[in-house]
Amino acid sequence: MRSNKHNQNNRGSIIEISGDLDRNVENVKKSLINTSDLTIRHLMFHNKKIVVAYISTIVGRESLEVQIIQQIINNPKNTIPNTVSINDVKSSDSFDECILSIVKGNTLIFTEDEQSVFILETTSFQNRSIQQPISEQTIRGSHDGLVECILTNINQIRRRISNPNLVVKTLSLGVESDTRLAVLYIDTIANEELVKEVHRRLSYINVDYVHSPGNLEEFIEDNPYSPFPQVLTTERSDRIAGNLMEGRVAILTDGSPSALVLPITFFTFYQSPDDYNSRWMVASFARLLRLVSFLIAISLPALYIALVSFHFEIIPIDLVFNVKSSLENVPYPPLIEAIGMQITLELLRESAIRLPSPIAQTIGVVGGLVIGTAVVQANLVSNTMIVVISLTAIASFVVPDNEIGTSVRLLGFPLMFAASLIGLIGIVFGLSIILIHLCKLESFGSPYFAPFAPFRKSDLKDTVVRVPQWKMKKRPFAPLPKSFKRENNSRGWENDEK
């Protein structure tokens, strides 16, 4: 409906397919604004004139020549579908469908004195090879990630989940771009209401262009003003497959190597594929370390500001003199120190991302050392503040997901302001507000801070720590899957030996 409306607005009226080939060719050229890469070829088929139309830059030229053109010239059968060597051939009497098909890389064949057209699948877009995502690297496990082709991405997921109940629903969004999307879920596990809600929210999106899943996220998330992401963005096919098996839904977008997974919880962002490829004790230690790093990243600068500004008596007496001596030559309060260093750190981080890799490494190391040494020698920042900001930066980079890492760094600023006003009480108030917000937040109707709010003891097995795989007999409660029970009794051999 959207594409038809678009064509009507551009051309003034609905164009119909005519038996006059010249008229059809002229209409195609007008619809494509006489683009230079439109190719028109005139051929004969059973003493009738036919026209083959395609956009040369997005079709497979070799397959087009061998499987279509040469077959029509040398081996004509009774009909076009029986003549060409293309499997996907369909007939249409809609001119709007013809135009949408040709801009997606398909080939059109008009026949003289017939008011229909054959649409042949000849799309050929260049794709990069499958590689490990740079932002989600792992030590153990698979090293393949999503690419820009949605068909290749679905192929990767189907290879991991050979299940007839894996459902792939395709739809198009974008009035001008007509971008293809795929919604994936396992029918026997995913909650029906969740699937309906996902489709309902997607149906309300009415934009010109959908360029990435991140663009979709803003339209479908529950609370767009929350600093916390409510949808997981990932480029790893194994991570998508694992979440689908827990009853979640994934959204893929053609042209983007990332996918959205929903609903999720706060603790999902602190889970890494390495956790499930390592022994449970190692995985639990790493996960605890990440969660502690969350507290360090948002509260350490604020804690330093509160201690040196209001609560010097809490600092050990042997350490007081060192802290005091480093602060006495600094001409402004600790809040200005912390904000200045945090902004400097963010500038270094952004410049390292944008620059080529060899230069970025130089900027990161040399820039950090030079600036750190210079500001201390110039008495602009204390030695202790350099240590605090360095620890904060390291803690913020521990998180496996970049999006939640950015949110953590942003949350540190209001806590620093609160600490500079009323000390430790301000930090307590700030952390309480964050905790209340986490408890109230939802992701597609599921509690964001589960399994702590609401508290669910059985889900703790894969949250703060990870218990052995054979003890995880139930799926997480948050996505409300149809079936909570997992087939997971792989140590039954112990009973046979007794």
C-alpha cells in the first residue's frame, strides 16, 4: 500500500502495463528518472517482440547472459518461464510491482500484445566475507559474524538452529527505500503476545529510509528517554541463536551487519559468549568482575569528589597527606578536575575510533601519557585524580556491549555533580534513583531488572554468576517463553555407573 501511494504521488495516476512495448519502455524510463544504468534489450520470441529491462549495476551480468538472453535466442520453448534457466520467475500485471522489482536487481521481460510482465530473480549485490565482529571479539567459540546481506545472515542462524519451528517473517519498511526486514523467532518457544507486539510496533513505523537496526530501535523501545538501552544490538550469529532458544525475538535489516534482540534485561549486556565456552567458575568470576566494573565506572570519580570535598576523615591517615599534598596546588575544586579529565578521555576515545588503526594506537598511548604527565606537572590536575579517571576508564571498557558502556560513562556525570553538592549522601541519592529507574523500566513488557525486580531465585543461575550448564534446567522467566523446561540432563551417565 505504501509503495502504491508513493508511485501515485510521483506520477499523478496509476500506470498500467500495456501491450505496446514502446509505451512500457517509456513508462519504465520515466519511473526511473532516465537513470543511466537502465539497460533495455529488444529480442524476438516465437515471432513476437519482447523487451528485457534491467539495471546493469545490480544484476548478475554473467547469469543474465547465460541463463536468460542466450536461452531465449538459442533454445526458445513454449513460454518464457520454461525457456529461461532461472528458478524464481513470476508473472505480474502491476506496474508498481515491476518498478520495485527492477530497483531490487530483478529483470523484467515485456511481451508484445500482452498486458503482463515476467519478473526474474537476478539480483547480485557485492558482499564482504564473513568475519569476526571487531566490537564483540571472543577468545573461545565461533569467529563468524553477520554481514550486510540479510540472506547470508539468516543462513548463518539457520545453520546453528536446524529447527523447523524457526520462523522467519519478512516485511518492508521505508517509503523511499523499501528496506527489507526479517523477524526471527522459534514458534514453539517464543511467546505469541511478544511476537504480536513486535509486529504491532513495527507496523506503526512510517519513515522515508531505514538504514540500520539502530534506527529502528528508537521507534520500538519502551522508554526512549532512558539512558539504558532496552534492546540488545549484536553482530554475532551465535549470540542471536542462543537468545532465540530462550524465547526472544530477533530483527535483521538488509544492508546492516547487526541485529536487534528483544526483550532483554540489564544483565544480558554483561553476558559474553565466552561465558558459555568457558568452565563455569571462570565464567562466573569474569561476570562478577564486569558487574563490579559497572559500579566502579559510575561511582568512583563521584566517590573521590565526595571524600576530598566533604569526608576527609574517612580516608586512612597515611593516605590523607598524599592526597592533600597533590591537591594543594590545584587551583579549582575536584569536580572541575574530574569533568575536565573525563571529557579529555572521551575526546581521546572518539579520535582513536575515527582515525586509522596505526595512528589511533599512537594517539591512545602517546596522547594519554603526554596529556597525563603535562597536566600534573602544570598543577592542573592532581596525581590521585589521574589514577581515579584511569581506573574509571578501564572499568567502563570491561563491559562486552559498547552501547551499555556509553550509558555507564554518561551516568557518571550526574553522580559527580551530586557528590560535589552533598557528598556521600548525594551519591546514595543518585544510586537510589538509578536503581528505582532500573526496577521500573521494561523491555517489551518484560521487567528490565529481572530476576531481582521482581525477584526470581531460579533465574539467578545465569545472572550474576553462571552455574554449570547441566544445572540450568529452565529458561529465563523474563521473555515469558511457552516452554520453560530445557532438555538438559547431560550428566545422566553418573547414575548409570552407580
